[in-house]
Amino acid sequence: MSRRPLDFTIAATLLAALLISVPARPQDKPAPRLKLIFVERFRFEAWDNAVSLNDAAADGFAYTRNRTTLGLDWRAAGNLEVLGKVTNEFRVYLAPKDRAFNGHEVFFDNLYVKWTIPGRTPLTVTAGRQDLNFGEGFVIADGTPGDGSRSYYFNAVRLDADLAPGHRLTAFAHATKATDRFLPVINSRQQSLAEQPENALALYYAGTFGRAKLDAYAVRKTTDANEAWPVPARTDTLGARAVMPLAKPLSFTAEAAFQTGRYGDAGRSAYGAIAHLDYDLAGTRPLLKAFTLGGILLSGDDPATARMEGWDPVFSRWPKWSESYIYTLTRESRPSYWSNLSALYAQLAFDLGPRSDGHLMVMPMGAGRSRTGEFPGGTGLYRGTLYRARLNYKVSKFMTGRVIWEHLEPGSFYFPGAASFNWLQFELIFRY
């Protein structure tokens, strides 16, 4: 089915926002304000057999990721903002040595108009290429999972209505192709953004009730069949999120969603949920910041039924719980495709002074359904235990960095003899 009407709507709304929001009288126009945006991110990543869990596979990697972003934020009027950014990320491989260097693409990372309409119920329209993130990113966080952390954008029209203080209703429409098609690309490498063309409509409500916060949402996402993934699908996701303070240092967060729709000719019935208790330790002991105890439950597909019961991560294919395990998920389905997962995790966060903090985490993981075939190849439901250590540091006003180490000890979900892996990342970011 053609998606041109939705593409046209996005373009028309963008044009309308530009035309309508121009002040009628020059004397009402405030002095334009321009802000230069410059971000340089350097990452070094190294890992061994995180994809295959096979020491004999020789699939270790070591490389640098170099991402440069240049943009301009123009406050054209008190109620009008225009923002544009272009980005390039290239890699230099130290291993394997047969990976040739290329400069990769220069693309529009963001390009949108944001228009605030005053009134009894203030409305804000944001039209164009933009980043979207709701809650803690359990359902909506990344619109371009195919390129990793190179970009996160959605090609969207977004409408925010401030219903009352502390209560906001957001609606958005989004469309993307498997590769960039809506804006020019320099030195195109046909970078994958998603496996299939996608379209989505969503409503998201966020409200504050005393000390508690409650979110509710509905998201419809459709994907078209193509040569790379010849199964069309529709995923309808209904969910809610609550953040509730308990005793003074303790808070509880829970989010759950149910999915219906279609997967090819089959119906869909899936669920996902997360929950965590957070205990504020600041001031109780030296160096301690917080302790978190959490759980994850994402349904898996039962191959014995005609229905699709596996959780679809919708727009949450990002390293929410692990930077390394997203690669291990590749052979089950796709990179960062969080599904068929149950886990408990404990995390202890540290405050190491005004310039640094960090945490230690341990996460035993399981699966709701076993998987047959060469990979994962096990007979049990225990995925293994993931360990993570992270240090964040502030070098100066403009420069920050982090170091992350992760280690997986695989369990019975994987083939006999599955090997553990280590994953290391070092990052520096300069922001101006």
C-alpha cells in the first residue's frame, strides 16, 4: 500500500508551519538569535565473539567510531524555532584488517520547524526530522535502529498540547524508508535505517498527580514487505507507565504494554513489562549514589502456534540494558531486537565527586521460549549472566567521556560450549 499521503502530510505541515508562523508585523518580531551546534564524538570499541559466542570464529572487532555534527539553531521569533544539523560518522578498523576505510555519508541528522501557538490550551507543532524519546525509552526512543547510535531521528510531525500544568498530550506521525530518501545525502553508502519501510501514528499522555507521574500511550506501527524482509506487519501497542515515590529515599517505576495486530497473515498477541525500585543513597555513605533493583519481561514467540507472540520493540531498539548484548541478539532476529527476554538486575551507582560517577550492574537473563536451530542451539531457557561496569567523567565544560566494560557468561539457552565474551568502550564527546 502506498505511503505517499503520509509523506505529503509531513511535507505540507512543515511548509505550513513556516508560512503561518511568520509574524504579521515586523515590529513584533524579536531580534533573531542564532546558536551554533558542534559535537565531536570519538569512540573506541573492542569485543570478541559477542555475535557468535564461539572462540574459534575469529569474529572479534576493534575500531574507532568518529561522529561529527554541525548545526544551527535559529530562534526566528518568540514562538518559532528552526533547527538543522548535518552529521557524519566513519569507522577506522584495527581488526579485522580487511575492513576498508570509507568516509561514509553526510546526512541531515535533524531538520525541523517548531512553532508554539499561544492560547487557552497552548499547542506546539514540530514538523520535520527530529529526535523523539518518551518515558525511559521502553517503546519510543530510536527511529533509525539500522545505523546504531549514528542517529536516532524520526521523520515526523509532532503536536504537543499542554492540557493543564503537569499534563501534556502528544500526537505524532512518522515515516521512514529502509535507507534515507526524504533529504539529500552526500557520499551515499545506502546506510540501512531499518529493515523495512515504516510508518507510525502515536498518542502519548504524560501527567503529574501529586508526587506520582502517570503516562499512557497508543502506538500503531506498520512495516512494508521488501526484499530484505518480505513479511508485512502491523503492531498496535497500548501501554502505561507509572513513577511513584514510596518512603522518602525509595521510588517505584513500572511500565507495561500489550500488543495486537498482524504479522504477515498471522495475528499478533504479545506483551512487555519493566519495573524497578530505586533507593537514593546520596549522603548515607561515602561514594554511594543509588541502588536499583529491576526486572524485564518481554514475551517470546511460540513456533507451535500460528500467532506471533513475540514482543516487538517498536522504536526501542537501542542499548537500553546493554551495549554488547544487542550484537548477540543479531542471529536470533536483528541487532538490538529486544524480545523473548526475562531478566533481573541489580545496579549500584557511585558518586565519585563533582566530575565523575559510575555504576556496577549484574543481570541474570532468561528466555520465555527456547529456540531451535544452529543458533542459539541450546535446550534450556537461561540466557546467561551479564556484568557491566561504567565510569562517566567530566573533563571540562565542553568535554565529557565514559568507559564501559561488559562481560557475558552464556547459559543453557545457547549451544554447549558457548564462550563468554568481553566488550569495551572508551568515549570522548566535545559539545559546543
